[in-house]
Amino acid sequence: MEMFIQKVLMINRFKMKNKLKVVLMAPPIVGDNIKESWFGDSFGYEKAIQVSKKLAEHYKILSDIYKIGFINAADYVTTSNEDSIHMDAANHEKLGKVVAEYIKNDMKK
């Protein structure tokens, strides 16, 4: 993620003349049903839950280092019980509103 942020910021600086505001978003936490999900094998079952719980902390550190915005999606939404990875429509809508509010407030700064 750090390399990706560096690339985005480099493009922003040199090609976009720092016109873009960058916001890093930590994903929602992988749900407990990952054990039964057909995604379980791809994501490492319980290990996926453990790793996803730590992402926000690491992403926040990166956002502070690079002075970019940060949203922790796990503070607002959860993954679906169906596959424990993706969000359902209601959570997508909720997260969309959170992001819109964040952008609106950030533009006032």
C-alpha cells in the first residue's frame, strides 16, 4: 500500500500539480463466516480476519506519514454474511454517504 500511495502522490505532484486530495480507506473487517465462505481458501480463513483487523491501524499510520486523508470503513460498515468479504447494498449506500460527508467536510478546510 505504501508503494501505491507513493505512486499516486508522485502523479498528483508532477502531473496534476497537487490538485487531487488523496484519501486512503481501510476496508471493512472480514466476517466470521469466512470459514464457510467459498472465498475462505483464497483469503486464508481465520487469518484473513486477523489481518483485516490490523489494516486500519497500519493504514492510519501511512495516512499520517504521507499527510493524506483516512477513512476506516470498518467504523461504519460490515461485510455480508453471504461471503464475509463483500458488502451488501445497504452497507455500500452507508459507506457512500460516509465518503460523501468526508469529502464535503474536507473541502471546507
